[in-house]
Amino acid sequence: MPPGARVVPLPDGLLYHLPQFLAPDAASVLLGQLTTSLDWQQHRLKLFGRECLTPRLCAWYGDPDARYGYSGQALEPLPWTSPLATLRRRLEAALGFACNSVLANLYRDGADSMGWHSDDEASLGPQPVIASLSLGATRRFVLRHRRRRDLQTVALALEHGSLLVMAGDTQRHWHHAVPKSRQPVGPRINLTFRRVTRAR
């Protein structure tokens, strides 16, 4: 675990948070670079048999064999950009795990969101490590246990430059989401680094 990480109590899971993984100035530079340089797309997803547009913009980058599928989407990775490759190396050194891909999400305002889900696709392996870097506006990140209703929802405010790591059995036992916000909120980019272990 990196120095300065705070373990978030989570039954049946492993979750830790680094509030200032990137210094504010460095995080702001990266936010500006990624906002204008990534190939942002609004994907179509299949949910409960219906097709809909994602309420955010997305981009998938990674090694050539890091193909990924979720919610009816089959994503072919774009080549690593220089800022993403630099960040990948820093994450690997800090966390001690090798990632081969990153899903970037751009939340344009408070109306953009991420619904309840787990990153539990077979291609991520039985205990995936998801390293989630936040840039820009602070957004609320929530987790709820998939079966135990006696456990309360866990809520975190993910700040500019912060890193949240989900590991262990977190994806097996917990759902997570980024709810819509009724408060005025600026753009936010979230980068979720992961390792695809089996092509889909």
C-alpha cells in the first residue's frame, strides 16, 4: 500500500484512498491535457434489453491485446497517449501491480453520472485491482453491498488529484456508482486503470 493511503473500512472488500496522489498543479495540467486530447465518445449500452446512451463521455486506451467488453460494448483499445503512459508507470510503481488498460470517463456536469455496477467481467480476473484517479470537480462516489442489506452505503468525496483503489473481493461483493448531482458542478475526468487478463 502506498505511503499516505487511508484504508476505508469495507466488509468483504479492500478499499483505500490517497487524497493527494497528484499535487493540485500537476492534476490541473493533466486535466487540461486529457480534456482536449482524448478521443471522447458517447457509447451506446444495452441495459435491461434496451439501448441507451451513456450519461457521460468515455475513451478506452491500452495495450493492443487489452480488448474489453461490458454492457453490450466491445472496446478496442486506442494506443497509449504520452500523458496516460506516464501516469501508468507512476501508478505501477506506487501500487506494485501491472495494468494494461485504462477507461477514461468525462463527466461534463452534475447531470452526467455512472449507475450501480461492479467491474466483475471475467476478463478482469477473480480479484481485479481498479485504480481510479479523479481530476477536476469533486464528485460523490458510493458503494453498496450486493447482498447484505444490514450494511450501510459507503460514500466518499473524490477530490481533484485523488486516487481510490478497489482490490480484493470488492467487485464480487459490492456495487459502486457516481450519482447525479443537483448542485452546480464543473467537469470531472475519472481514469480507471486495470488489467485485462483474458480477451473477450
